[in-house]
Amino acid sequence: MSVSTVSTAAAGQTVCAPLPVLGRDVTVPLVTGGEVAYAALDYAASAPALQRVWDDVAAYAPYYGSVHRGAGYLSQLSTDLFENARRTVAEFLGCREGDQVVFTRSTTDSLNLLARALPAGCRVFVFETEHHASLLPWQQAEVTFLDAPRSPEQAVTALERALAAREPHGPALVCVTGASNVTGELWPVRELAAAAHAHGARIVLDAAQLAPHHPVDVRELDVDWVAFSGHKLYAPFGSGVLAGRADWLREAEPYLAGGGASRKVTRRADGGVDVEWHEGAARHEAGSPNVIGAHAVASACKALTEAGFEALVARERHLIRTVREGLAEVPGVRVLSLFGDDAPRVGVISFVVEGWNSSHFAAALSAEYGIGVRDGLFCAHPLVRTLLGGGPQAQGECGAPEAAPGERSLNAIRVSFGAGTPDEHVERFVAAVGELVRDGAKWRYRTRDGRCVPAV
């Protein structure tokens, strides 16, 4: 796939143009009248599908068939497509020889699978800053929750101390994000992996927010497993990946019991059954696989690789600079950060606006400007509350200020973007934030089912 390039005057470097995505021509109505092209700025929740991915899926769809179970031509073709997708993902992640690529439903599903595969007595170490997908699956193990660090160096030091203090010295797993879904900040994954391995622990990388923005190489980062979701990687159809070392997965009971995971099933004389399970990835892929989802993920991996992450990162830095510099000029706006303004980050930025309820602000951006963002605690409640200073969730009508001027806000607004975002979308967002803060909303809003919506 050829990618045209443009030069950004501010950075003085060549970056790629936005990659074509579905929905780029969608218009939405405004409460103030008329329509406007929709600015999708909620990539951290679900990124729009790349046009390349959609075209690849459409080309395969007439040939869709059962996987691993049929002798017919379409079944054989679908099986080849599914297994080729596995190899493509392995190449995309730089997997080692012997690593397994297991297709799941999402990052959440991947990490729950790994949690089920933990050896007996395994201790898990996780920072409170994690998304719930990587914070919560470990509840049946002994979990050590680490406080939010205020620098990458502090994160490494805190992990080293926690690992050194663990007794007894049995199996251990560290779970860490690659890029925060709240602040966008990059975490010191390679250094944390080195600390984990130095203390006899393994590490799993939640790459849900990292893989769409930066290359993820298992060998270079020296992580034991990596998990990510297709719907954040510009691929629809509910597919995810868990890739990494095979031993814990091979020795664990299947994540789901059923067809595909079993190699041989026999009746016993007592009426029960004996099961011989597969040892490879199929062990944890029971049921009919989501071949379209796997094909979509592989297509997205190819598209991002061919576009070139160097150019994609350069363009995203330009967009990040546009948003951060624009927000810095708006009175009463505070951008949330753990590691400080100079920390490297991906295109995920959360902020609060003094005197504004975040749901009200997000609703006004949508209804009056055609801009889609996210508001709330972003499935990372401990982290957001730490960044905001704690406190319960705000109640009451969305049109009322969540906190009096000068007091802390109780949830936040998140804007996120990526490879398909045009400059105009982030420029419109910055202008809209300034206008809302300066002039207020043009419409009345009310609370319905816990959400702020236009009153009419």
C-alpha cells in the first residue's frame, strides 16, 4: 500500500497523510441546525476500521467457511487464511521461535486467559494505574497492587522493591501497560521487563493502546507475553491476541472446554469421559474461531507495517502538539499526567475544565460541534481518581457544574486520535474547547440514564 506524505511546517519533518478509514465522510446533525463531518476523536475506545482492512475482509467474505473442520474447498481456504493470520501477527509482534499466538475476543479476554493459566502459587504484581482489563483478571491469585508512580524511574524502582520483598520466592508475573489509556504516556516496558527477569518473574504487556501507535517487538522489549485488541488496531469484528511463551499455556487447563480444544475424547466405563487436549494455540481456542476477526487483525498489522511506523509516529506527534498547545491556551483547562509534560506519549489526552461537568462538556462537543470524545473514568478508576485527587463520582443534573470554580473535578474528558485522524478534526476540537469555555454551551442539556444529552 502506497502512502502519500506531507510536510509539517511546525516540526520541519515529513510525515504520512492520514490513512483512509471508514466513516471519514459521515456527517452528523447539530442541535443548532445543519450537519457537519463527524470528528471521531475516541480512538482509545475503538478506532475506525482502516479502508484497507474492510476491503480485505470484503474480498474474503464470499469464501467464508468453517475452520479446521471441513474437507471442502472453502473450509480449507478459511483454515489457511486463519493460520496465515496467526503467522502475520507473530511477525508483526516480533515473536520468538516457540512463542504461541492465540486468538481471543479482546485484550480483556487475553489477560483473563493468561490469568487462568497461572501456575499454582503465582504472585501477580500490577500498578494501580492499569486499565481494568489488566487490573482485575488476577483476583484468584495473590496480587500486589503498586501505587501510581510519578516517573518512569519510580515505576522501575517500586517494582524492583516489591519483587525483592516477595516471600516465598515462587512463580511471579508482572502486568504492565505499554501506553496509558488515560494520559497516553509511554511506560518503561523494557526496563520493567529487565527488573522482572532479574528477580525471577515474568511479564505480560498490555499493548492495547501501544500497538496502534508504535511498533511492539516481543524480543526487543523482552516481554514474555503481549495482549492487544483488534478494535483498537483499526480492525473490527471482536478479535484479540495473546502472544508469547507457550509453557504456562500448554500446562494449563483449556480456557474453554469444547470442540477444537480437544484432540481425543473417549467414554470411560464409569460413564465419564477422558479428554486429550491440544498442546498448541488450539488448546485455548475452543469453538468455531472468528476467522473474519483474525483476518481483519492480520490485515491491520500489514497495513500499519507497510505505512511505516516512523512516519505514523511523526504525524501523531504533530497532532499531539497541536492539541496540547491549543489546550494550554484555554483558561481553566488542566491536562492530566503522571510523568509530566515532557513524557513521550501516544495520541491519548485527558483533561478537566474548571467549573464544567465532564459529561456536559462532552455532550456539548458532540451536539454542537460534531466531535466525539469520551468522558468519565475510562475503565481506569483508581488512576483517574489519583490524578484528580480522589472523591466519589459526581451526582446531579449534567448542566450544573460538577465542582465549584477552583475545586477539583471528579471525572475527566478524553480526546484520542491516531493514524486516520485529519488535522481538521483536532483543529476543530481545540477551537471548540476554547469557544465552550469562553461562551458556554448554546443549548440546554439534561441527564438521561446517567448520561448528559440535549434537552430537546
